[in-house]
Amino acid sequence: MKNAIRLCCAALAAVILTALAALSIPAPASAATLTEVTNFGTNPSNLRMYLYVPDRLAPRPGLLVAVHYCTGTGPALHSGTQFAALADRYGYLVVYPSVTRSSQCFDVSSPQALRRGGGSDPVGIMSMVDHVRQRYPVDPTRIFATGVSSGAMMTNVLLGLYPDVFAAGAAFSGVPFGCFATSNGSEWNSECANGQLVRTPQQWGDLVRNAYPGYSGPRPRMQTWHGTNDDVLRYPNFGEQIKQWTNVHGLSQTPTFTDSPQAGYTRTRYGGSGGQAPVEAISMQGVSHNLPVDAAQAIRFFGLDTTAPTSPPPTSTPSPTVPPTPTPSPTLPPTPTPPPGTGCRIGYAVNAWNTGLTASVTITNTGATAVNGWSLAFTLPTGQRITGGWNATYSPTSGAVTARNVSYNAAIAPGGSVTIGFQADHGGNAAAPTAFTLNAVPCSLA
């Protein structure tokens, strides 16, 4: 169990979008909130269910099950990743299961969890899916699963047990279906975690096929992400997942497509060269178990980024951050400087763990005229270093930092707000910056 706790702690930080992908995600204004759902059906392991319903739902929305890491919760995964923000944009639903056992890890080990309808966490998660499908017009061909660490392992399990339900999955630092199996009640399988459980593609594929005997329908597509320096669920598990899911799809382990979507990343596709190949694998050079979670690329792989809500947007308070146009309104004044003195207010919220943090920064224009182009300057406490961010560019990554707008959020109307954020390492000091200036004008603190 000590090793299991180590997995939990190491995985806690691995929930934030990479800066490269996040810069393409606007932050639409939304009154939608995460809601806990009770009495959702059969729940043998006493999971909790949280549901995010965007204000503007697509006519036939997709459904995403997003599964947290060890020591995490559904609400923590909701607040620490961009899946809900993307749901605001594309109109799909998100279910966040939440573990109540002491380890806060999902059961991917017991015989019950690895048998379709056998019990434990997968049955409770399927009850959540059924509950949502009974109450919303979910497109049954657009149900997906994703997760981080323990949640990535559960993603593999869900796709193996319920290929007739899930169309695809995205696993961030996971292991193959059945790799973590134990028979002594332990949640931890050291042989699997250490990358020592090596099987043939046929053997891995048989584990999936035997989980639902007699099933002959289509199999879910799989996207898997792994850091080469993962010391918790070691890197060989990446290759074993590729073996398993290519075999499940009847494919060769030779890629049909290879590229590098960003520095240090190698992406391989199997069975197709397009963005929705049967199997897609992203190897992240030098990255540890604490990997960035690229929600936008997972949503792209699922195809959930192609259907936006058709209902009209709210008319009460327009948001300056909502696309489609990245061009500031021609009626806005050209000056980038807000009124002096009381032109801006900063809200700063930190979620910290032992070695890292995420910060959400809300910039509010309290002046009488619009801001058209902005730079937010602040000084990070000693020991903090930005490793990724969203809705802004950040330079440098430590010390005196300047965050600059991106194309879609350059304009801030009077009374309007823009929310940006970043992930950072820290050396024990997770404190907030003490002062901020917007376009060289000091801001008040909320």
C-alpha cells in the first residue's frame, strides 16, 4: 500500500493542460456549475457522482466520463483540467466519478472490477452513464472515457469491459487492461507498475476479449500518453498498451503515421493516419508521471470538438473571450492602457500540492473604457517556476513574469473579466504574488 500511496501523491499534479494546446481554448462565460448527483443507481463501491452540464447543450450531446488520479476527487479533476471549459464550447456533458475509499484510487485490480458487470467501481460508473442517458438526449455513439494515472487505468478497464458503450478513450499515464490485476485484495501490482509485466500482443488482446466473451462488435479507439521518465507507472507500460489495443483492433504494431506535435513529443498512429485513428500514442520525452493533461487533444481525438451548441448565446453580459472572431471590435478604443488608479482588479486562486500548484487568475476591468490588448505583470515567489499555462503567454517562467493576451481574449470590456491560469513547480512556497500591474497600472486585489 505504501507504493499505492506513492502513486497517488505523484499523480495528484498530473491534471493540467499543456500551454501549447491550452492557448487555443477560449474561456466562455458560463453560469454552469458542477453538481453532485445522488441515488444514480447500482453503486457497489459507494462512489460519488458529479455532473457538469454546460449552459448550452448540443442537440445530441456527447458524454465524457473523466476519471481522477489517486488522492484526487471528481471536483479536483473538474477544476484542474479543461474538460469542462471545452464542454462550454462544444456542448457535451461530463461525468466525474469520485472514489470514497481511503486510498482515493479506483479499483482496477480486483476480479470483480475486471469482469463485465462483476461489481466494484466499473459498475458504479456505468450506473452514472445510464443515469445521464436517461435524462439527457445523449448521442449513444459519442460516449467517451478519459483519466489520469489511476483514472487512466480505469479508462483502459472501461473500454475493455464496455466496448458496446464507449466509442474511445484517452489514458494519461496508464497501464493495459488487466495489468494491475491482483487476487489478494491488494490495490497495488508492483510488477505492472515497474513495467516488468511484458506480454505478447495476442496475450494482451485476449485479456480484453475475455472480459466480454462473445462480443463481436466494434472496439473503442484508444489514445494513450506517457512520459519516458515516469517512475510510478513506468514507461514500458506505454508500449504494452500499444500492443494491447493494436491487437484488439487487429492491427500491426508498426505505425502508419509518425510526427512530432511539439518539441519532445513523438506521436504514432496505428490503422490510420488521420486524427481519429484506431490507436494513437504520444510519447513525451523527459516527462515524469506528473505529466501535463492535454484536454484539447483528447477532445479532438474523440471528435467532440466538431459539434457546437445550436441554441443562441446568452444576451445578458457578452463575454470578450468567446470566439469565433479573434479580432477586437472596431468600436473599441485603440489604447491598451486602462484608466489609471482603479482600472483593474485581480482574483488569484491557488490549488497546491507537495511539489506543485495551479493558479487561476481573473483579470477584471474596473475602468470606464475597454482594454484592447493587455500585459499583466507580477513576481512569482522564490522557488516557483511556471511549467504550463492557458489563455495567455508567460515570459519568463520565474521571477518577474509577464502574462500577455492571446488572440481571442485581447479585449476586456468595462466590468468584464478574463480568466487565465498556469501550472508551476514550487520548492515549498506556494504563496501568491503580492502585486499585479495591468499595462503598467497597479491593480487592486479581490
